Amino acid sequence: MDPSSRPQSTDASEAAEPQLPAISYLNQTRGLKSWLITLDHKRIALMYLVLTLVGFLIGGILAMGVRIEHLTPDETIMGANTYNRTFTLHAVAMIFLFMIPAIPGIFGNFLLPLMLGAKDVAFPRLNLLSVYVYVAGAALLVTSMATGGVDTGWTFYAPYSLSTPAELFPALMGVFIIGFSSILTGLNFIVTIHTMRPRGMTWMRMPLFVWGSYATSVIQILATPVIGLTAFITGIERVFGFGFFDPAKGGDPILFQHMFWFYSHPAVYIMILPAMGVISETVAAFSRKNVFGYSMVAYSSLGIAFVGFFAWGHHLYLSGQSSMDAGAFGIVSMLVGVFTAIKVFNWIGTLYRGSISLKTPFLYVCGFLYFVVFGGMTGIVFSTVSLDVFWHDTLFVVAHFHYIMVGATLMGFLAALHYWFPKLFGRMYHEGWGMVSAAFIIVGLSTTFIPMFFLGNMGAPRRYYMYAADGQSLNVAATAGAVLTAMGFVTIAIYLIYAIKNGKVAGDNPWGASGLEWKTSSPPPTENFHTTPIVDEDPYTYRKKGEEAEHVVI
Amino acid sequence: MIAFLEELMRRLLWLPEQASTFAQNVDRLHYVMFIVTMVAAAVTGGVSLVLMFKYRERSKNVTTPIVHPSGKFEFVAISVPTVVFLAWFYIGFKDYLWMTTPPANATDVYVTGKKWMWHFAHPDGPNENAVLHVPANRPVRLLMTSRDVIHSFFVPDFRVKQDVVPGRYTELWFEATKVGRFPVRCTEFCGTWHSQMLAEVVVMAPADYDAWLAKQRQGGHSDRIDSSSSTGSSTEFRNDLVSYGKRVAEAHGCFKCHSTDGEQHIGPTWTDLYMRKTLLLTGETITAEEGYLTESMMDPYAKVVKGYQQVMPSYRGKLTAPEAAALVEFIKSLRTNRLDNLESKEPVYGPVQPSTIN
């Protein structure tokens, strides 16, 4: 069936009984092999969906292990060494297997060509390669960590990582390998955005998700080689006994920290910028409005990506770097807060004079704003340096970065998953269950991490197997929150898996959203569009053809 | 009034005591930022909720206006956060420079971290493990290094923290304002017992500290072990009790079976015995507190530790009450920082390679 021959409907209400297209990317070719060697960006996106969710599941189960262990101040279910390995693998799985690849790998891959009216990304083969590099790196990482007992924390700080008897070399090689997957994806996206925009789509007409992905890709290309190098030379230092970082051999352990955070701080923005892009899309779609201050939002993504490169030293305030360094890195870190504040103001401004429908993706937008505001403001207090001295490496930091990396990034991920679910599979999820599980997750995450802010204020350090008994009530509350969160995720898994086969058929554009990805069938055909789209209007245009726009300035 | 409000905030935020000159400055900035950010969050959230309600969907597919930010809006949105954030930074960074610049007249103490304990050396003596005695109201500078991996020295009540790095010295200074005992925690992950790398700072009135120091330097105690419970004016008495306890142990031949170096002998070692969770022959686990220690001297077979032969004689009538108390006090002094000795464990890791700096 030719989608272009069907009635051109952009809004759900106009479509009578929507039908699934007979042929789509999901069923054009069949068999396992057709999936394993596919070059279709949409199928690759679904492969990333499955793979990153496996990573998320591993990380999530281990997070529950940590929380259960902390029900009592002493040993609850595991010994000290097991605890140290558990939080290490939790962090590694969540960061390298889920947070970094998830939104670019799944939604970036699926949506970038659709949003740009293209048939595929610029380098489909590289795209497929990135999946297999990811699989190789992830498999090495998880198996070696599970069997080798890596207990260094995800930061692998030297010289501890050089002296621990854990089998660290394969895990470090896993980090090294998985980095290439990230680099390939970033490279692919940058070339795609530069070369494959349709006629009429100027830079300032690109959807903000594309802007976010662009900023992310720049970081992936420039910063990832440094973590790869760091992991590699730490690995060979362990094996061959070179003295890069070991002070006993004239090496410098602080150098390791500089190199590690040169990647790992911008990596935070690899995780959050795509989520911010998702939020820009969803807030516009569910307000039926243009994004307020479009260019400010777009440029602030680039701004975050840029200053994010020069903020790494705020992880080293107490490592013995100079006070001058601390000051410079503190000011730059404040600028990240300024750019984030600008984005928040503009998202809220988008609501003004909109027509807001409170659906599950929008509930996640609200959750995102909540987490990013509180996570951002606690970031501001760290940048004042004197307060950071007290909070550095306490549970306050843990709560802060979980608000941003888990709270905000996960809200972006879940908003994207629900907003584009009908585009991915052509069917709708159950709205009621969607709202309920969103509420569970937002309340659950808050209940988990608010107690940790207070524990940090009490002076409780992070990565503690045993803790002072006066922190027990707060720890129990945090564990209860984790249980709520887990319940939310189990519900989501159930209703989404059910909806893939049995959900109501969604139609091409169930949300009535603007954007090229909604102008093709759901799910799209393998070649995305039958006629190459031409863009003749700004993004987020919500008015009928020919209707005069009312302009308002506030 | 201000003091009352500050104290209220401190308790609301669950912050530890303010026991150094830094604490008040750090906390005041904390309170200001907390209040301002909470108000900002409330305004942001409130505005969002009002907009979401006011502009809720009333009918499908309505046409909405295109709203642009004015130059004024952009200017305010960018400049207000920038100015406020940088003002906070200025205040905080000034305090940070103060906190990282030790005054010239500071008293030095050398600190060595290693897995998993803290060692303190006062120039010209004495040396201490897990307990650091310092005077109140005088600046103290810690010169710190590590013998193995990176540790971090954190005293929550003083609001100070500094990484302790092998191969180099880092410094930290503070001026304690309250007499008392304040916990020290390691805040850089350092392996299996990272969470048990604990110590405490004992702040003494300056006169008491001088007396304590003089006493220590006289060489009155060959082993220089200090009671972990020594504070202020009672220091002298307690230290005497510990050394008295040691003399008692020598006189009664306790060391024939009990070691003080951590090695198990015919009887359990006394190092880390106090408050150890001990498994008994009956399968029961008890904590070796003062009551149990005294009972074991007087009635050794009432509660027998698993794995040891029943060879100890009763000391009922042989030890006077002050002697027994001194013995208990001596055993209590043989505590390192490990609070968790469930049983005597094999070391989990091999010995650490000695670094160039010792």
C-alpha cells in the first residue's frame, strides 16, 4: 500500500478507523538474519532498544541489591567485597550500557533520518558496525566484571585500580571497545545532519531533538577517545607495569583523574542533551505550540556541549589541584547552570498560550523539569567550591547526579519511548497505566534520592558498605523508594510489551504533532518516505495551511 | 534571633555540629542558597502549574499563536542566573581560598593514611593511631600523605575535607572551636573496608592539650597508646589507668596467653577485642563489652569463645576491683579503627607495594 495515496491526515481526529500499513520496516523482510544484517536505521534502533534495556535491567537489579544491603547499617545480604563489586557494576552498566547509548542509539537512530526527510543515516554500514562493537564491548565488560570481581567504582581511580587483585584488564578493554561504538554513532549523526537535510530545512528550521543530537555527537567524537586512551593505558599499566599513574614508579595519580574526567564530565552531557532534545519535542507537541525561544534552546545545547569540556576540574577540587584551577573550573561549571536555566525558562514559556493535553509523555516532561531544576540547583551549590568541600564524595553528590542522570535522563527516555511508541510500532500503549507508572517512577525516584540529600548533609560518605546507625531510617526510606520505582518499571514493561502486539492501532499521527516523522505512516516503510519531503515552514507549526499566524511577543 | 534561625536551619538540614571557624561561613552560604533555590523552584513550579491549568486543552486542533521572547526577556533570562550564580561563586570561592591557606602560626601534624587506618604524628611526638588530639582555638595544619592508594580526610563537624594522595603531600588546616570528639571519615573509595577507615579528632582546651602533650613527651608510656576515650582534663587519669592496666597484665602473666599484636595465641588477642562481636562455643554471638571482659576474668568458662581450649584460670579474688578496671581500660586502649571484627579474618588482599614515600 502506498502511503501517499492514503488520505493526507495530520490529526488523529480526522482519521476514521486507522489501519496498520500492510508493509512496514517491521515486516518487509522476515527472519532473524534479515534483522542481524539490516542496514535500516529503524531496525538498528530497535536492536539498540533491546540491547540497552538489557543493560538497564542489569544495572537496575544491582541497584536494588545496593538498596537492600543498606536496609541495615551492617551486613544485610552481602559482604563488603560483594557490595563494592555490586555498586561498581551497577554504575558501569547504567552509564556505559544504558545512559550513554540509549537515547542516541534508539531515538537518534530512529528519528534523525525521519526528522530530516532522509532514507537513512549517512553511513548505514557504520551504523550496523556500531551495534556489534557495542555488543562486543558490553559482553566483555559485563562478563569480565561479573567474574573478575571489579571493585574500583566506575571511576577506576589509580592507584587503587592498579593494586586491586581484581581482574581489571578485560573490563578496561570493554570500556575501550564500547567507546568506538559511541564514536561511530556520533560521526554518523554529524555527517547526516550536515549533508542530508531536505530542501528548505535550514539550520534554524531543524527540530530541537536534532540540535540536541548534534551537540551530543560533537562531545562523543571529541571526548570519547580520551576515555578510551585512559582505559587502555591503565590496562597496560596493570599488565606490563608501566608507571603512568603509579606514584611508586614516578607516575601521577592526579593525571589519571584529569584524563578520566575530561571524558566523564562531558559524558554527563552525552546523557542529558538528547533527553533535553526529547523534552523540547514533547513540550511543543503536547502544547500544540512552537518552542518558545527556539534559537536560545538550540544555542544553549551547543553552549552546554562547549563549556562542558572545560568543567571537568570540579571533580578534582579536593585532589590537590591548585586553587586557581578550582576557581576557573568553578566559574565554567556555573555557566552550565546558566545554559540549563535558559532552557528551563523556555520550556515553561512554551506552555504560555498553548493548548496543553496532559498525556503520559507530558507527565514525563513535568517530571523532567522537576528533576532538572533540583538536580541543576544542587549542581550550582557544588560550583561555589566552599560548599563542595563539605559535600564532595558524600551521598549528597550521589543524590545530585542521580537527579540529573537518572531522574532527568530517564524522564527524557520514557517521554521519548511513550511519545514515539506509536511511530515505532504503529500501536498505542494504555494511557491510564502509562500515567500510573509515570507517577510511581517520579514519586519513587524522589523517595529514593531525597533521603540521600539529607544523609549527605549529615556527612555520610558515598560507597560506604557500613554506615553510622543514625542514618538507618533515611536509608530504609530510600530503599522503599527504589521498590516503588521498580514497580513502575515492571508495569511499563508489561503494558508496552502487550501493546506491541495488541495495542489500539495508532494511525500516522495520533498526537496531531508537527514534524516530518509524523508525516509518514506508523510504522514507517523501510524507505521512510515515498516522496522526498520539502520543508517550507518553521518547525513546530500548529496551524492549518494558509492560515495567518498570530505573533505574540512577551 | 539570627543565631536561633541559623540553628533552626542547621537542624532542618540535618547538618552536623559547627565545630570549626569555617563551619559558620560555609553553613550561612548554604542557608542562603537553599532558601533562594527553594523559592526559585517554588516560583518555577507554581508558574508551570498555573500555565498548565490556564492553557489546558479545551478543544482539539486549535490554532495557537506563535510566541517569541522579547529582547528584554532574553536579557533577563540570561543575566539574572549569571549574576546570581557568579555572586554565589564569589562568596564561596573567597571562603575556599581562606580554607586552603593555612596561617603561618599553625601547629603541624603529619597524617598518613593507609588501608584502612589513619596515623597521626605530632612533630617531636607523640604518635597516635585513629585518634588525633588537637587544641581548641589554635590553627592546626595537617600535612597528609598516603602509603598505598588515595584516601580522603573528612571531618564533617569542621566542614573540611582533603584527598590524601600517595607520592605527594596535601595540606588541610582548621581551627576547632569546640572541645569534644569529632568523627573522621575516609571519603575516597579505598577498597574492602573503606567504610571502616574511621578515626576521631579529640579537641582539648588549650591548657589541657599542652599538659597532655608534655606528658606524652616525657616518655611516660613506652608504647604511647592513648585511651580512645581520653578527653580534656581527665586525660591524665585515664592514661595512667591504661599503663596501670598494662602493669597489672604483666604482673599476672596475662601475656603468656594473650597477645597485644593482633596474633591469636593460646587465648584471643586483646587487640580489637573490645566491642568485638565474638562467636561463643554455644553458637551465640556476643559483644565483648566491659561486662563480658570482667566476667571472663572472674569466671572464664561462663562464656567460652569458639576455637579456644578451656585452660584459663579464674582470677576471682586475685584481681582487685581497680586492677580489673585498669585491665579493661588497657584492653579498650588496644582498639584500632576496625569496629566490625566479627571474627579474625584473613587479609583480603596481599600486602600493598611500598611506595616511594614512607
